[in-house]
Amino acid sequence: MREEKFIKFLFVITAVSILFFCLMPFFYMLVISFSTSWDITSLDKIRFSFSNYIEILKDPSLHCLDYIKNSLIISAVSSFISVFIASLGAYAISRLDFPFKFFLLLFILASSMFPQITIVGYLFKFMNKLHLINTYLALIFPYIAWTLPLSLWIMVSYFSKVPKDLDKAALIDGCNWFQVFIKIILPLSKPGFISAGLLSFLFAFNEFLFALMLTIDYHARTVPVGVALFQGLHGELPWGSIMAFSILSLIPVILITLIFQRYIIQGLTRGGLKE
Amino acid sequence: MNIKLINLSKTFISPRRRVKAVDNINLEIGKGEFFVILGPSGCGKSTLLNLIAGLEKPSSGEIYFGEKLVASKEKKIFIPPKDRNVAMVFQSYALYPHLNVFENIAFPLRIQKLDKHSIKKEVEKIAEMLEIKDLLFARPSELSGGQKQRVAIARALVRKPSVLLLDEPLSNLDAQLRINARAEIKFLQKELKITTIYVTHDQTEAMSLGDRIAVMNKGKIEQIGSPEDLYKNPKNLFVAKFIGTIPINLIETEILEEDKKLYGLLGDLKIKIPDDKKEFIKEGKIIIGIRPEHLKINPKSADYNILARVKVIEPLGREYLIHIEYKNYTFKVLSLEKISEKEIIVGFNQQDLYFF
């Protein structure tokens, strides 16, 4: 009995420490964003205020809302297209019989293992030639390419869980292949669809290197780059404003994740574990 | 609609091997006939059904629906399932899990773009017929096996197909339900007069349902005939073994030639081999078959009698299945009476014997 209690105690302590460790930066960020001073070591200087938020929202030259808008649009478009293409590919892979299917899947996965840095120089030249630098498309295309393998793998695992008898039944009931896909496979793989979409969205939202290289200003710059290159109004590093901006840009992501987290968890664990 | 298969073959090719699942099958199924394809698992019966449905393309040969050629490798014709007006019931029922019962049944009609009003009418009509009207708004996951099966049949019948294909539709039901469902399927088929092809590995189902049965083995048809025909005149060992609730007794015997007549030797009992069965003799041996119900205990008169030891008695309810032993041979005997003796006389007649 005592041993059990002790184990439970250890468990709680560990959980709390890990949580503390993970959430500390967020807490720091939150506190700084709502205070007038950024020196957290001298707590007596810290006063609660909205001034940081008001400052970044009021000043259009900081383009905070532009960055957030850019990020949301680029992430949403690229994740939607990525999942759409991936689901078509996954449908073919899960339904058609062709040799070396598994190797194809591995090959696709391998392509996502490339370090981004190896390709970014070429990508810059390429986008420059297409006159796409500093446009949404400059980021949307690479993001689609980068998230496709993951989306494909998730969708394949979902589609192969849909019994083939359902395909057959739908074909006999009068569907063509595309109708089978739309009316049967997609509705049954909704969690997979959502989790693949969310993961792609989060990747695009967090991505830094491509965004840094392929955008120039607020027309296409995304939040991570915006935060990194944040220029204050007063010369010194405006920590308060940076933190306020970070918190602001987190809100949509947190909202989306909260709404769909049920599906993410299902989506990630389902392929391997659950029948 | 009648269906004709001409030299139909299907070979599956994978990097490692090729499997001839359907091997040169010729078959004609009459209009309104209840045709059963019977065979062990892996014999190609489901592939044959898929070929007829249009879910598989033949490797060679032709399929006719009535006068219309629906599939031919040689003439490069292939009509997809949606244009063949076939309906199919699957072993797994294959109900769409995300749709309720109403939408499941309505699915083929929605694909046909029938108007809302007619869809409602048709679905309710068929639901009434199959007594699932109170389930219309349930999800498939909430249904029992028997109910799922009814929904699957309703979905198949709702658009009035010209051919109904059933792929082991009863194997997921428990025994009690299966007998009822069997009768119901037969009744529906007779009522609607739809040409029906029914695939099963269960000979009882095949016997009770089929107007005609084709016994399949290793991609080939071993014998086609009415249930009585298959039971009384099995063409070969495979069919004899496969048909019959309690498997046929098969004994391999040595041959004895005496006065230009041939006998199979069962211990010291000489069993006459008719002249037209001589072709079955191989390497001085022949297989003699007799069905358990044709072995009589303490018969008044019989062509052959043996004194056998009783090994095991299995009560089957109405009957008893008695395992007996005679000179290293074991037989199964079906008897209406219970036996208490250790040794019994068992008799059988020449006309009930099969030779393979």
C-alpha cells in the first residue's frame, strides 16, 4: 500500500516537473507580454498592462496582423492542397495492386527526410526565376511538397483500414471509382483527413527557413520570420512587443488544435495500434 | 436474364507466383434460376462471382448477359459493374458504416439520381418486405448480424437488379438464424424471380437453396446438377466427399478377379464391381463409397452383411451417428435407433455403392 502511494507520488512529481519544464517558456512569454518591463528577475518592476498589445496592434508599420494573416492563408492553402493530393495518391496506393508498392512508400518517406537547408539555395534561384519571391506561392509550393509524404502516409493507413468490400459494394451499387472515393472512402477517413491536414497546417505555420529565404517583407512574410526579425519602435530589442506578438499568433493555432485534438490523437495512434 | 460463360479464365499474377483462380469455365445459368456455386475456400468461386459482377476482368473468355456481351478479353469489351444491373450481397454485408439504414438502402437509388419522393417510396416498400421498417434510422453498428443481413439484401433488391449475386451471405450468422434466413432468401428469390447466383462452401446451404449446383474445385467445375443429382450420382470422389451432411464412407480395397468377374475385397467380403466401373481401378485398387444413411443395422435382408464393433455413438437428436469398426476399416452409420450392443450386424445393398 505504502509502495503504491510512493509510486503515485513519484508519478505526480515527474508529471509536474515535465509540465513545468515545458510550460515555463510559455509562462515567461505570457508574463512578459503583459508587463511593462521584461526583466523577470526583478519581480518588483513587473506591472500588469496591455501596453505591449496595444502598441503592436495600433502601429501598422509593424505589420503584425499582416504576418498572422499571411501565415494563416499560406498554412491553410498548403495543408488543404497537400491533403487533397495525398488522399488521391493514398487511394491509388491502398486500392491498386502494383509491384514494389511498399518501396514506393518508403521512397516517398525518404524524400521528406532531406534537410531543408540542402535545397533552400536552389529553391531561391528557382522561385526567383519564376518571379515568385515574396509571394504566397513561393511558400505554398514547397510546403505542399514537404508535407505530402506525411499526409500520404497518414491517409494510406486510414484508407487501408476501410474494408475493400465497401468499394466493391459501392461499385456494384452504381458508383464509378471517383464516386467511391468521395462518397465512401473520404467520409470514413475523416479523422485521418483532419489529422493529416492539421499536421501539415502546423508544419507550415511553424516553418522558418523557407519563409526567411523566400519572402522579403510583410506581403508574404509569415509569423516565425516576423517574430525573428521584429524591429521595435525604439531601437532596443522590444521583448514585450515580441512576446505579445507571439502570444497573438499562437491564438489561432491553439484554437484549431483544441477543436481538432480529438482527431489528431486518433489519427496518430490509429494506424499502428487500433483495429 | 440468363447468363452464359464461355471458356472463362482468370489468372492472378504477382511477382512471386501466378494463380489460376478460374480455369476455363463454361456455364449457362437460366432466367430466374437459383444457381449455387459450391466449393471449398480458395477454389475460385468468389473470383467467378466477381467476374460475373464485373469487379474483376477475365484473363480470357467471354461473359454474356442475355444476348449482350459484357466481358471479353479477346474482343476488348468490358462493361463496368454499374452498367450491368447486378446487385450483390457480401459475406461481411458491406454496409456503409457512416450512413444509416435508410441511406444505405437508398444509396443505389441516389447514385441513379432518382427523385426524393420515389426514393422514399422504394426504400419503404423494400423495408416493409424485409421487415426492417423500424430500423430505418439506426446505424449499421447498432444492428445485429441478422438485421445487417436484411439491410444488405434490401439494398441489393431495392433497384430491381436483373441478376442477384450472393457471396456467402449467411456464413456470419449463427446456426439458428441461418436456417430462417435461408428459407427467406429462397422465398424472396421465388417471389421476385430474379436470376440468382449464390456462392457458398456449405453443402447444406447449397442443397437446400439451389435449383442447380455447380461444385467447384481448384478453379474448375467438377459437376453441375440438381441437388438430388449430385447426391445420387456424384461424378467423382471430390463431389461425393463434398455433398452430404455427414460425409460419405470411403474405403480403398484390393481387387480380386474370379471367373472373369472383379471384386473389391473388404476383409473376406467380396463386393462386386459392375463392369462399367472397371475404369476406376487404379494400381489394383478401387475406392468404394457408401453413405452413412445407406448402412442398415440388423437388416432384414441385404446384399452384404458385416459384423462390426461399435466404437462411438454420437446422439444427433433425432438420429444417432454410430462409428463402427470392421477389419481395420471404420464406417459412420446413421441410425434412428439407439444401440446398446458392442457388436452389430450392418448390411448394405449393391445399388447404394459408389465406385471411384
